[in-house]
Amino acid sequence: HRSPLNDFQRLRATKLLAASTDPPPLQPEQGSAEHCAQRCAASLACRAFHRDRQSQLCQLLPWTQHSPHVQLQKNIHYDLYQKKDYLRDCIMADGSSYRGTRAMTEKGLHCQHWRATTPHDHSRFLPSPRNGLEENYCRNPDQDKRGPWCYTTDPNVRHQSCGIKKCEDAVCMTCNGEEYRGAMDHTESGTECQRWDLQHPHKHPYHPNKYPDKGLDDNYCRNPDSSERPWCYTTDLGREREYCRIRRCKKRPPRHNITTGCFRGKGEGYRGQVNVTMSGIPCQRWDSQTPHQHHFVPEKYPCKDLQENYCRNPDGSEAPWCFTTCPTVRIAFCFHIRRCPDELSTQECYHGHGERYRGHVSKTRKGITCQPWAAQAPHVPQISPVTHPEAHLEENYCRNPDNDSHGPWCYTMDPRTPFDYCAIKPCCAVGQVLVAWPQLTATLPADAIAFEQCGQRDERLQWKLR
Amino acid sequence: IIGGLPGNSPWTVSIRNRAGVHFCGGSLVKEQWVISTRQCFSSCDANLAGYEVQLGTLFKDPGPGDPNQQTIPISRIVCGPSESQLVMLKLVRPATLNRRVALICLPPERYVVPAGTVCEIAGWGETRGTADGSVLNVARLPVLAHDECNAALRGRLKESELCTAPLRAGVGACEGDYGGPLACLTADCWVLEGVITPSRICARTDQPALFIRVSLYVDWIHKVMKM
């Protein structure tokens, strides 16, 4: 049940731009991605194809991103599929299908062109469309067990192995392989993996766009659910998923983002000792299987510090969590652990709302560079030196032209963040309890307030439920 | 919600992670905007692909046939001013308002809810056995005067916080409710006066409960929606 797409590596929103069109690509044709893959796989000349997302047309191409005078180009209308064999820099099995561009032997000798007969004359291995011999790239036309090789340009060395690593050894994995991004696409029993962007032969929840940070590319072995090791869904209908054999790195990865008094991000680096849930239930010990059975056995997750019954985040959930000692509550998040501050330390301060701030701070509290007030990108400003000539909107300095009660701000250079507050704090320390609360308005009489189209509900429903 | 009862709060939304698991609450303040709390999200530029809000149902995990249920992906998160602990979530498409889905009103800027006003918290969070955890639960809490609360907290109350009085029966929000609403009835409309934030212990009977005072950040909320 393998898909023809299994032989291809997909690059989303990308097109190949070729300086010259020799040989010319074929005319685009209608068809699904799998249909195009079938046609390209059957053609010796085809090495890649474009798929137009809107028109559903696909165009077979005789080149890849590694071909001379060809480059990748961002284009949201196209997905690019290239034959894996042309892109991999490691080999599967004996590497006879290797079509990469390495042209040097393991001892650093340059390879002789397959078409050339000097310095080494040979007639056995001359390039043909079928045997994949090309330029002076390493190849394995005679299924040599040592992998791809080539004739060398050194008159004293007729041929030599290129020393290209097997894919299972090329990229090693640390901890549980959650960061593994290698090109292994077979399981430990040798079964080929199913593509993550396909729902056959096995339906599954790990859609690549839904888990953009898990590296779910093509059909490579990955670990999106914090299993013990990288795995994949298989192309064998009878076996849904299986682990992959990937070499373990000798060195443990550097420990980063380790915190104890607070947690950062999702708290994967939290190593504190909070061990009670917020509703007062003690956490279950990680080395215990009661009252809740689980697979997070400490020895199998050496990098996760699953000590005692401390809140931890071994599987990339929203925050540190634990199994609880209450049989009816399996898991509880430990949101009551304080979040570590994630804002820049501030050098300057402002008085009032900062409407008269004239300093030169030009970064947001998250460290993003401010957009110049006069610029029109990445954000088209509603407030500019033209609309607010008196507000001293110079360069990209933080200002408060609209008297925002939360202080100086700016438009940002991050396309996803139109505006944000700046790395400047109020001169009277933030967080200090203001004995008097001048900011708060004395209670308004209820009839002085009116609302529109909000805050209404079906009160009868309230009673029916009771 | 501990010590609550099943109820209807059509602006309360359930925030779900990529595995479809509820982990926090939120309030619908505009058809395409939900307010929640910073504590529920890993960062201010978190990639929320795969995260969704669920509205229009009283059930935490409704069956497939629930007629009014809406599930809408989240497209973006915007963090509020540093002290606010608030975030706004933009939805990929507007929610459809109906009998089960409604907007909650925003208070006037810097409005102070009169002490003693009985307000309502709502959520699908932990009930600790006091109610059916599979449906939306609601509980009522009286607002506590600011200075009275500050005294009870030995002077540690911030201006950005709002308090409700502790009840002997142990009523309050808990894990899974965070980000949800403290709604108060004003001029015949339910108004978002507070946002539920984590406390070390749920539903304490001896200490006020703290909420983010929304009226201090209404200008920021409108600015984000306008921008």
C-alpha cells in the first residue's frame, strides 16, 4: 500500500526556477499529486514536478534544486516534489539508487567524469539514461557492497569508495529522538513508512500543518507524540506503526532552558519540585503505575528528569503536568507554577502614560525591532508623522501618540505583530501596589452605562439545566 | 469550577490543543476575538496551528451530532500589557451568534464593579467531584471591595486585580477554568469584569479569589481589534 509519493520529497509553497529550459519541461497536465508522482516515477528523464494547488495541474521537470542554473523560489501557488534519490546525502541499502551530487572519494580524491576515459580508461560504465551515471558524481552501478564509488582523477588510484553514510547512521538522535530530522524512512523491520501528509493506508491525527514544529516531512521517521523513539505509520496495512532503528548520538545534548522556580514556554525544561495539583491532589510518582498506568517510565526518558512525583512536561503538552493520585483524575496541568518573565530588561522609564517620552528605545518588550513611523510595511500605519505631526514620531523610536494608558508602543517589523508595547517601564515601579487607585473610576450608576448586542442569554435555559 | 452547577454561559469558550483536549477557557468579546490568560499559552508568538476554540455546546466533549457546536481554529495570539496577564486570540473566521453563542460585553474603561455585586464564573475545569465535570459549570461569587481585599492579602493586591469574597462552601475556579470569564450583570447585560487566573489552591474558603480586572485594559482590547 505504498504511495508513489513515497519516492518524493515535498517542499510546500516552492517552485524551481531554471535559468535555461534545456531540455524543456513537459506541458502541464491535470492530475492528483499521486497521479503526477506515478508519471514522473515512470519517466527516466523526470526528476521532479510542480503541482499548482489551485488549478490542480502538474508539470514534470527534468531537473532538481541541485541541477546547475536552477534555484528554489518561494511561491504560495505551488508545491514542489523532487525525487528523494536526487536529494538524499545518505544511502539506503547499498546505495545503488543514490543520485546525489557528491563527487569526491572518502580520501578526498576528485572523481573522474563517467564520460571521460582519462586518466582511467573504462568502457564498462558509460552514462546512459537508465544507469544514472552523470557528471563525475559518486554512483554504484555494480551494487558494490561498500556503496557509491567513482574512478578518480589520481592516476595512481583507479577507483575508490565515496564513503557516503547509510541514512540510519548519517543523522544520530538524542534523548527520545523528538528533535530527529534525518532521512530514515524505513522501520526497524525494513517496512517502508507512510507519508505523514497522507491518510492511507492508515488514518492518523498527525497532520503536518497541525504540528508544524514536529518536522513531519514526507515519510521520514519522527517522534511527534513523545514515544520512546522515532517511529512512523507503515505502508503495511497489517501494521499501523513501528519504531525505526536510528543511531543514538554519543554525546548528550546541551541542557537548555532549564528552570526551577518558574517555567518557560511549555515548561519542557522545568526542573522544579512542585508536586501537588491546584485542586490539592498530590501527584503520582513517575516510577509508579498506580493509580494510573502510563508509559513515561523514568529510565526510558532519561532527558526528562522524571523524578519523584514532580510536575514535568515530557510530551510537549501546554505546561508541566502530572498523573494524579486521584483515580478519577488521570492528569492535571500545573499552571499554578509561575511563568518566567519573558520580556527584555528595561533601561529607561516614562512618566504618566509616556505621552511626552522622547527617548531612543526602538525595540518592543519582546525584543522585536520597531517599524519606522513613516514606513508603510510590513504594517500600514493608522498613526503616522502625517496624522500626528506634533507627536515627535521620529525614526522607529517608541512613542505614545494616542495616549495609550499602557505606555509607549510602536508598530513592529514582525508581520504577525501589528503593534506592541516597548521595553520601557513606568518611572514609579510597575507592580508596586498603588495605595490609592487613581486609575480606577469611582463606581458609575448602572443607568449611566449602555451596551449593544452583547451580554444577553437565554435565562430559561439556566433553569432547565438545573 | 468547584461548588458550581451546570449552567449556560454562551460567551464562554473551550480552548483545545492539537490533540483536541480542553486545557483552558476564554470569553467571546467579538465574533472573531476571544480573551483568555497568558498563563495558558507558551509564548506571545506561539504557533497556534492546530489549536481551536469550541463554542455553542454545554458539553466539554460533545458527541458528533451536537447541532449548535462550533469549532473554530485560532489564527493568532496577541499578548496584553505586561501586568495584564491577558491575551487576545483571533479566530480564523467569525463565530456565528445564536441562542447558544453570544458576545459578552466589555466594561467602560476603568469601571469599578460595586462591592457586593454577585458575579458568575464559568468553565469546564476541575470540579473535584462537586458537580458533573462533563458539562459547563457556573458558580456565583460576590465582589469584594478593593481595599478590603488588599487588607486580606496583606497589602499585596495589585491595581490590575479584582477580588471576590471567599465562600464557606468552597466555591471557585480550578484547573481548566483559567482564561474564562468573571461576568457581572450590569444594565441588564452580562459584562466581562474579570478573567480567571491560576491561584495556588482552588476555591479557598479563607482567602479572596483574584481575577484580572478587565476594565483597566479595555482600551488595549479595542486597539488590538481596530489594528
